[in-house]
Amino acid sequence: MKEIAKLMNFRESVKVVDATLRDGGLVNDFYFSDEFSKALYETNVAAGVDYMEFGYKADKTMFDVNKFGKWKFCNDDDIRAIVGDNNTNLKLAVMTDVGRCNYKEDVQDRANSPVDLIRVATYLHQIPSAIAMIEDAKKKGYEVSCNIMAISNTQETELKIALEELGKSPVDCIYIVDSYGSLYPESIQRLTAMYKEVADKYGKVLGIHAHNNQQVAFANTIEAVADGVDWLDATYGSMGRGAGNCAMELLIGFLKNPKYKLYPVLKFVENYINELKKQGVVWGFDMQYLITGILNQHPRTAIAFTKDQRTDYADFFNECQAQE
């Protein structure tokens, strides 16, 4: 149990990052209406959220623009159509996925873009490419963060080497990412200590991005912030791939900084997230995601299980075990 003082006070350095359009876009192929996107932007401003992630800068030669909504590609002009000049305290972010973006051409100089933060997503074996992308974004004038995905399936020695390389890079924030929703607060505590050793050595900030396969995304985020992690990802209504993410309404309700306001968050969930569910958009905790989380597996099989409207959880459990 954390000291109560660590949970009841607040640090000015803590930042809330809304990932609804990006992680939520994985649920509906990024087909959000402009009304939804505009309302989300205005809600983030009213709620005191620090960063809003619009989506991916995906390579248009790899992904068919006719099969995805606009936030798969995050053209600067599309973002401007939503935020105008963004004369607010809310900063804007996009994600560049190693091997799936043409960052040299599609990420313009910061002076010509409404975006403030480039989030680089990478697997452990792609770290050299990730560092090249980080260096490119920094040269163009952006803040930069890096998400090392699927760390629950990595060797600790290799992870430490990757963290050391990132520490030497110009990245601003390094993320602890529970891609499979398989980690528990005890794991987060241990990982945070490992990441923090590098972060303190090189002057980096830490972030956390948690998935909710075992219904501990919020608990893991609380653990992380109490251990010194500052950038906290969340999504409205927990909307995100598979089981979803740490819920924005839970996080804003928990944080003690008076700049964060819960009322606009609840109004957005009431008016927009509930409407998506009525339209048949499906995400959130269910038994199939619990199973892949427990087995520390990618949720792709659980996503397929959901799309097929299966309910034979025990058989699915056996199928997943057979893949071990």
C-alpha cells in the first residue's frame, strides 16, 4: 500500500494525455465524426487535460485512405479544422509507428504544424529505427515521447539495454506500456523503478499507457503516478483496442490537482461515448480479454472472438493455451 500522502497530494509535473481518438480509433477504424472530434477537443480544454492525441501519422502508401477515417493519417489541415489556432493550454499529439509511417515527409516542421508532441511507438527490436524517428522529430522542433510496446514479453536484460539507448537519445518522455493488459500494480512498481533509474540518469520524464484486460488499468496508473510517473494516458469511457484503457473519468476523478474538472468529462461520456455504444461500436472488458491478459498474449485472438460474437470462453481458453 502506498503512503497516503503520495495519493492525496498532487505534483505539478503530472500530465494527463487523452488517447481516445488514437486508441479508440483502433475500435472503429478512426471513423469519428467532426462533431465528436470537436466536442472531445472542447471537453479536454474544459477538463484541464494537458495533451490530446489525434491519431496516427500512418503511411498512405501502406494503408488505404478509403478504408480508414482521417485520424489514421492526421493531416495537419484536418487537425486545424477542429482546433483552429488552438489558443488554449491543451497541447496536441500524434503517434508515429515504427515501420508504418513516412515520418520524413509526413511530419512537417513544428513551426508549420498544429502538433506539439510526436509519440513514437516501437517494439524492442526496432529501437534503432525509433531513435532515428525521435532525432528527426526533435530536429523539427517537437516534444517527443517513446512507447516501447509489449514489454511484458521481453527479457529484462534486453529492456535495460533499450532503455539505456533511449536515455542517450533526445526523447523527452519514455512510456511504460502494458500492451497486453497482463501486468499488475506490483509489476508496475518494479518496472517503474527500472525505468526511473534511466530517467533520472538522463533527465527524462516517464509515462504510462495501460490496457484493461484484467480490469487493473486504473490501478496500474495509480501505482505508476505514486511511484513517480508523470504522464498518464487515459481514454473517455475507457475506449480503446480490445479491453480498452484507463478510463479518463476514473483518472480525473482521482487526481487532486484542482485544474482537472470531472463534470465536462462526464458530460462527454454521457453525450458521445454512450452514443457510440448505441451505434454498436464494441470495446471494453470481457472474458476473452481477461484470458489473453492472464496468458500474456496479444489480444488479436480475443478481438476476433468478439467480432465473431462467440461466447464459448472455456474453449477459447483452451485454444489460447494451445498457442503457448
